[in-house]
Amino acid sequence: MTDAVSRNGTALQVCIVGLNYAPEPVGIGPFTTGMARGLVEQGFGVSVITGNPYYPQWRAVPGYTMPWKRTDEHGVEVVRCPHYIPAKPSGPKRIMHLASFALAALPVALRQALRPRGQRPDVVICIAPALLSVPVAWLAAKLAGAQLWLHIQDFEIEAAFATGLVDATSLPARFARWLERRLLHLADRISTISPQMCAKLVAKGIAPDRVLEIRNWANAPPPDPSGGAAYREQWALGNRHVALYSGNIANKQGIEIIPATARLLKDRDDLMFVICGEGPNRAALEALNTDLPNIRFYDLQPAARMGELQSLASVHLLPQIAGAADLVLPSKLCNMLASGRPVVATALPGTGLYDEVDGCGLCVAPGDAAAIAGAIEQLIGNPAQSAQFGQAAVVRSIERWSMGSILARLAGELASLADRPASANRDRP
């Protein structure tokens, strides 16, 4: 244990409040899990208050439907809380889903906050989504005399407006904006995952010296030297090029553009679109493709085969609706880059996604299927350009998305924050 993460010989204690955690294979869960386990390796004592796994299927995972349960997982104290899981997550149902977790997490957080000194948290980290958990984390931090750190994976309220889940002009929308402003100002430190999202926090009135970029990291295994040969045989793909999307199938992805693109390229016998994913919109998406011979759907693949799957791609597809361009930086991008394959993304210049992909693939306007089709044809028709983009992608994944360097920075910031008086520098809402 280093002095940076100890106080009087006792490990600094971090409590993470976050709905998503292992064994969820995609989305926020793997990064909260990596954060917790990485901090343990850095010498912190770490506890996690989380929900029962459900994502991206939006149904309970067998074996995790119990009420509150405490386990030790890789040195992390994990307490899982029961919560409501809507089969079809509309706006109101999502609110109930997030609120049920916050209520279930409250008694657990209070118990941890009232532990003896040396066991209670020095820093409480709240992962957003969900902002509705911030009051729980704030109360635990206040009772424990701890610092409150808010880590934002996406701006859930603005994303709800952008995807049409909530009418941005409605009374509930005005209340949501007011609530977001109040909750953001409760935190001693706020981190998020891209420079553009950091700028958005400052624009929301958060002091720049309280905002920190802690991005997600590449968590895929090394690329498969065989180029995904096992998948090619398993799925009878032969030597065809593969335009690959792997991840959640939900509103903000704008993934319905992929079938539209496949339709434009249906006469190319050398190209197959492959979508590996689950989510609330999958059934509707599949219904758009019953007559297309050049698109296939598969379930999410095991994490142990992620390197194989990513290497299968001739080109990765990263669609995103225009309104969500700076509300979230898709975590799947870091694995795409690490695979050494070029990316086609829908993003406009000046957005965070554009800046991450530029030089490692091609960016086209959101919603333009013809432009996506043209970009795919350009890349598979120009192997030299694809190879150049792929090499640049690997370099970028190391420079910007290295797990070790990101977690080391987080550990240093946590240790520094823990030494400050609690609530000394919070902004007034």
C-alpha cells in the first residue's frame, strides 16, 4: 500500500454507487467494474452499491433476482440491491427504474456511512446515469464526512430529450433541468469521459477546477491474428467483407441507419452487415430487414471472444443520432480502435465523436445512409487507406484509452481529494 492511498496506515476507503456492474457485458457496467477492481489494485478499500444485472437485455439475469446481497468480488465489497426492470423502457418507466434503485441503495449507503472510522468512506463516487442516485451518495458522504465525486458517463436528461423519450419543452423537462442543476452542484468533484462533455459541465455552471476528464478505456483482448477466422467459419461468411456493429441496440445509437445502408448495398455479394447486440429496439430493427440478404443479427458475444469479434470487421460501424453527439462518448469506440480496423461514424466536425474518429476512419453526417454506404465502399475498396487508418487507431487507443494510465490518474485525484475538507469548494446551485 502506498502513502498516496493510505492514511495512518489504513487504506483510503471509496464507496461507489452505480446501478450497472459485472456481469453486465456492455455499457457502463464493465467500466464501473474496472474502476472498482483497479482501485483495489492501487491499494484502496473499495465497496460498490449496485443493482442486480439486467443490461442490455432489460430483463433480470438468472441467479441475480435476490433482494439485497453482499459478496466479495476480486477484493471489492459488492452489495446488490433489488430494483424495477421494465421490459420496454419508456420515459416514465425508466424514471421508476432509476428511482427504485436509488431507494433500495439508500439503507445500504447509510450503513456504510455510519461504520467505524477507518471503514467508512473517505470518498463516495456516484456513477451517472443515474442522477437520481446522487442524493443517496450525497447523504452518505455527508454522514461519513467524505468527499462526493460524481462521474458522468452520459448526460441522461439531455439524451432523453434528444431521443424523444421526453418532450424538451414540457413541464417535466423544465423540472428535470432544474433538478440536474441542483444535483450537479452537490458534488465536490465531477468527472466525465470526453473533453466536449467536460466543456458541457462548465457551460452548466460548474467551476472548471472541479471538472476532470476520466475517460473509459479499451477493455478488449488483443486483436485476433487470424482476423476472426473462427467466426467466419461459424457464421459461413467466407471471404466477404464485414461491416460490424456490436453493442447495445437503443434509441441514442441511431442504429436503424444500418439497415438503410445495407439496403443501398444489397447487390454487393462481397459485403455482409453483422449486428451483434441486444436491447429494447432489436425486434423492431430485425423487422426492417426480413427481405435483405446482406445483413445478419447475432446475440452479444462472450467477452472472452471480443478480440476475435472485433478482428472480424473490415470496417466498424458507429452510428449516433445528431442530438447525442456530445452527450455521450460511446464506450464501444475504444475497443473498435484497439482492434486496428477503420471506423465509419456518424458525427459532425467539432463534436467529441468526430475528434476521436478523425484520422482513424471516416465520419459522415448523422442520418445519411448514402454517405455511410459511400464511406464503407471507399474503405473496402482501398486496402492501403484502411490499413493506414487501422494503424492510427491502435496508436490512438494506446495514447488516449490506456486503462493503466487512466486508473493511475483517477487514484491520484482520489487521494488528493480525500485530503481536503469535505464540501469546502462546492459551488452553490
